[in-house]
Amino acid sequence: MPKPLTLMLAAVVGAVLAVVALGAMTQQLVVSSGTAASTSDDNGDPQHYGVR
Amino acid sequence: MSSVSADLPGRLRLHVAAAVTALLVLAPLVRPGYVLRYDMVFVPRQPLRWNLFAPGDALPRAVPQDAVVSLLNLAVPGWLLQRIALVAIIWFAVVGAGRLVPARRELTRLVAAVGYAWTPFLAERLLLGQWGLLLAYAALPWLVRAAIGLREGRPGALPRLIVAAAAAAITPTGGLLALTTVSVLLLGRGGPGRRACGAALGAVAALNLPWLVAAAVTTAGGRSDPDGVAAFAARAENWGGPLVALAGTGGIWNSLTTPASRGALLVPVVTAGLLVLAALGFPVLRDRLPTGVATRLGVLSVGAFVGAAFAALPGGAAALRWLVAEVPGAGLLRDGQKLLIPYVLCLVLCAALGGERAAARLKQPGDRLALVGLVLLPVAVLPDLAYGAAGRLQPVRYPQEWGVVARAVAQEPGPTLSLPMSMYRSYRWNHGTVVIDPLARYLPVEVVTDDALLVGDRTVDGESPRVAQLRRSLLDRRSLAGSDLRWVVVQHRSGGTVPPQVLEGLQVVHSGEELTLYRNPAVSPAGAGQRAGWPLVLSLCCALAMLLLAIVSLLRRPTAW
């Protein structure tokens, strides 16, 4: 049986890989849709501090 | 505390979790350059300048943050300082929460650690560039731990508390948060630790002196535009409304700095689940922390939530408008969501312990799986915090001509106006991201920028009488040659327009794609003014001396923390 620490590290590494993949996918979706976030939102009127 | 404290492998696990979380969130920062986003500006070398230490005609919103950055910039370049600050926020949040939670299982510690560093609050404030406030966020678990130690008479607790409070007090909001936290946890404490508690309160109050003195010497007064209350009130992020958004630690006023995942249909359901877990966990927290601490922490977090939600409650907005307009310093309360920090910590601690309590009813390996699921839950609910908040933290380099303009201005120093009038800018070289005008920190002279904020269609007026006068002069299209400004910099394609009449009589010194620099021949070069004087220097020295004494005291102990 692997030790708990090994299991934990494996879980963390697995989570890292999953999150990186998820993050990359989210970024791709966001950039391609041009609606939700990232640069499309940031390109608003520069004089605005923000929009509610 | 009746729970076991983290042993060496446990601590190592927390540091591994911190490293992984920091890497996940800040991965894009491995590229060179500066992340320039909303309130976050770092420059190659921020000058040591009086108006950065204490703005003469504006409220001290970044005091002593700018002074600290300028001082550290003497030894550490801006690009590195930014990375150190951002990594430290996540690292200390993870390890601090993981060590504070009175857990009986190591997995519970990881639930609290990851849960505190992967919150909508952190994501939204990071996207708004408020790294100084996030330092207070990261320092809070350490501050609470030190305060508990002080109550129990543990050696070294006082210097630990001072160091944590000093990190928090880099902004006025963080300083007040530290003072409130220490007051709530320690006030009314009798017995042998009474003197130490008094010393702690005095020390944290003294750490707030720099911004208090700066507020006392500014000509801006202390009152703010009450229109800011509606502009900066907590905002609904989905069908749950603003109170549910706040309960889930989100609800920032700016929709452009809210991660897209916060709009998901299931987010309020997850929030409700977290609250149920937290309700399960609070009795555990109460039993395992020293008597009275959990109740005081609960009172603090309820107070924080009410403060954050105040403008969204019936009658709250009207009361807050009156406060902001009439009471000096009450403008701090108009962006209420930032007050949520103690609530976030209490929610995370209770939810982690609630998870531990619920998992105890499951058989192996179900209990472990349930806790691993709770570790990963924040990431699953908020996946777009990963990879620089889904690519929104992008380092960029300043155009070369910024350096050219800085060198020209340094040769003949004098007050400089940044045009067009706009406090925030959007540059093509910064991917169009909105950022507070970096020129004010980039140039080695005093730079006057606009201080009015535009939020949607609403304008929130600033406080500087000098800027108001300049704005009127520009509206009347009067030439700036008659002003006391030595330099005028026009930033092209950053938003807004400059009427050509206002530049009449000025000499072009540099004309580039991004910037045009004008010299005003009617005004001679002048050295930097020393408006703030000795009270400010003394307050800064007092805070720094206290911090250094605390650090030296900790270094002389066998285990600093």
C-alpha cells in the first residue's frame, strides 16, 4: 500500500494537472467567445474604473 | 487548543500546498515584465518622493504602501518585488490558514489552507489589483494565531502579532482591520496577560500612524463623494443577489473584475452548502480554541459581513451616504466588500472543521475521499482563478520611450501633469487592460493625475482641490503655460482627448508614438517640496522601528513561528 503522504502528493499533482488543463481550457473558451472575461472585458472605455 | 498542532511533515505539506497554489494562480508571471492591472502598478524603480509617502492633496489610500515599495525598490527591482508580493500573499494565506485551523486530521488543514487561498474574494481583489489589501488578507490568520498566543501567555506572541499587523497595515483598510481584530480578540482580557494585551493594542495602533498622520496633513479634507456608495456597493453575481454573493466571499462592485465562473447557476447552491458545513463546524471551533476565542471570532466575522453588506441592506445606503459625506475618513467604508476578510477566514475555518465532523461519520476510505473532495472544491467552483485568473494577469514591458521621458524630466525636475485627464488608462501595449496611471510612479517627479472615478455612467468626484482647479482650466481651454506645472505629458491612445489650446505656449521636448512631453518655459525647475514634514517621518520611523524590534526579537528565539 502506498503511504498517505504519497497518496496526498499524487492527489495534489493530479489536481495541479487537472487545474492547469481546466485553466487553459477556460482561457481558450473566454478568448474565443469574446464575451465573458479576459481581454475583451478589459478593452472597455479606458476612462472607466469599472462597470457594475 | 485541544487539537494537535501541525507536525513537521504536516507543515511540509502546507508549504507544498502553498507552492502548488501559488504556481497555479501566478503561472503567467514566469514571463518577464510587470502585471499592470487596475490598482496594481509596479515600475522598474519607484522613486522616493514626498507625495508618494503622503499625498499632499489626496486621501492617503496607498499610505504607507507606496513608501514601502519605494524603500524596498532601493534594493529590489520592481518586477521582482511584484512577484515576491504576489507569491507571499498566496503562500502566507495557505500556510496561515492551515496552521490556524484546530484540526485533528491533516486533510482538514489542507481544506482550510487551500480554501482560504482559493476564494472569490482573493480572485476579485487580485483582478482589481489590490495587492496591499490582500497582504492584510494573508496576514489575518497569523494575526489571529498570535493574538490567541498572547491570550494564553505564550512566549514570543507579542512580536509575532506586531509582524503580522505590520504586514496588514500596509494600507489604511488593512491597518484598521488589524486593529479591530486585535481589539475584539484581546479587549477585556484580565489576568497576567493584561499588560501584554495593552502593549499589543498600542503597537497595532502605532502601526496605523503613517496613514493617520498623512490624513491629518493632506489638504483634501477627509470627506468623500457620497455617489461612491452606490458605485462601490456589493453587487449580485448571479441569481442569488448581493447578500448571497457576499456569503460566498464574492460580491465585488466591479463586474469586470469578477471571474466568469461566479455567474454559474450552481454557485449559490455551493454557498448554501458551505454555510451548512460552517454551521456544523462552529461548535467544533468553539470547543477546540481557548475559551471565548471562537465566539469573539464569530462576532468579528458577523460584524465584517454586516459592514460589507451595509449598503445593500434597507436604509443602509442612505446612512452610508450621510457618513461618507459628513464624517472624515468614512469614505473607507464605501467599498464595503473589502471589509469581508474576517468573515472569509471564519467561514473557511468553520467549513473545514464542519467537513472533518461530517467525514468522521463516514467509513474508510469514504471519509478521506470526502475531505480530498473538499480540498478540491474551491478549485472546481472557481476554476478561472487558475493560470493568472484565466490569463488576465499578463506581464508587459513599458515602452522604451517611457524611459526617455523619465530621463528628460529628471534633468529639470518640476510638477508634471498627465493628460488626457483620466485616473485610469488603457494602453495597447498592456493588452487594453485598465490600470491606474503608471506615470505617477514611473517619473522621478511629482505627477498630477485626475482623481475622478468613472464607474459605468456615474462619476465619483475626487478630493483634490488642485486637480479640480486644473480640470476647470482644461474645460475652459486655457493654456497650461499659465499654470505652475513644469511639464505636461500627453499619453496617446490611452483614452480621452486633449484640446490643442491648452498646449499653446508649451515647448515639445519629446514626440513619440505613445507619449509627447511638453516643457512649460514659464516655470523654472524646482526640487521636490517637503510638505509633509517631521510628523510623517516620525510616524513612519516609529512603525518601522517597532517592526524591526519585533523581527529581531523573533530571530533571537529558537523557533520564530
